[in-house]
Amino acid sequence: MSDTDSFIDEVTEEVRRDRLFRLMRRYGWIGILAILLLVGGAAWNEWRKAQAEAEAQAFGDALLTALAQEDAAERADALQAIPAPGPGGAAVAGLLAADAQARGDAPGAATRLLALADRPDVPAIYRRIATLKAVALPDTGLSAEARRARLVPLTDAPGLVRLLAEEQLAMIDIETGARADALDRLATLAVDAEATEALRRRVAQVIVALGEDVPEIPGAPGQAGVGQ
């Protein structure tokens, strides 16, 4: 009986091997193709990563070369002419170019910054920074109303952008004679939980310059360091 069972087992195993062999011949190419796709995909990802790193390094080198220009106008032109690896890179180059241009041409720098802020393909954080820098530049020729219109949407932005926009709006309030509105904004900023120490110091200095007392900051060991 055991010999019979052994014989049946051997036949069954042979049938299984034969069936597996036929399946491999019929569908084995699928497994080979899957392996090739996995290997090819990994190689493609590595190549793309190397390309991105090379582009970023070339972009950084080009920025450093442009920043080494002594003349501010030439530096701005060189920065703006750099081929950027994507909208984010173009925004960085544009911001640096505006910084260089602002030293001798504030209106032109503001125009450059606002053009960058209006580009829908540029990441939002860069557009917000460009707007803040444009309205903060002195002697740009931008009216108080134009600057205010640019800043108001930023008061809904997250984090420090919102606070910096409120600070600039307070400066416009002072400029236009809206002293009470400016003090309200500044007092709110002074006790804002997200305000940095540097921002609190600036706000405190302006409040004191306006002849008012700096509000107590909840949880703080003392008042914001005025004049530090």
C-alpha cells in the first residue's frame, strides 16, 4: 500500500512539474517583463535624480557668478538672465535681481517684484514675499492705496507673512494719518502668539514713538525690548 501511495505521489508531482513548466513557457515573459520594468524604473529615477542635482548645482553656480558682479544693474540683468530649473528657481533669481536693482532703481525693482507676484505659475510663498518686498521698498512711486490693495489679501496668509503684512499696513495707516487704526494693528501684533521677538521689538518701538504704552504680552516675563 505504501508503494502505491509513493507511486501516486511521484506521478502527481510530475504532473505538477509538467503543468508548471507549460505555464512558465506560456506566461514566463510576463515575469521577465515585470523585472525589466522594475530595473528600468529604478534606473530612470536615479537618472532623473542625478539630472535634478546637476541642474540645481549649475543654477547655484550661475547665481553666485551673477552676484559677484560689482555693478548693481549688471548684477540684476545677469540674475534675471539665468535659465532657472522651474518656477521656484526663477522666483529666487527674480527676487535677487530685484534686490540688486533696488539700490539704484526702486521703482523698477518694485515693478519687477509685482510682476513676479502676479505670475500664477510661481509658488505662492514666493509671490507673497515679492509682494511684501515691493510694498516695503521706499521711493517706489506706489501710492498708499496701491500698496494697501496688495497687502490686504496677505492678511489671510499663514504664519509670518500675515504678521508682516499687518505691520506694513500699520505703517501705511501712520503715513495716511490713520493713527488710531495703526495703534490698533500694532497693539494686536505685539501680543500675537506667532509674532517673533524681532517683530515685537519693532512694533514696540513704533508704539512708543507714537506716544503710547506697549501692551502687556500674556505669558512673557517682561515687556518687548524697546530700543534693544
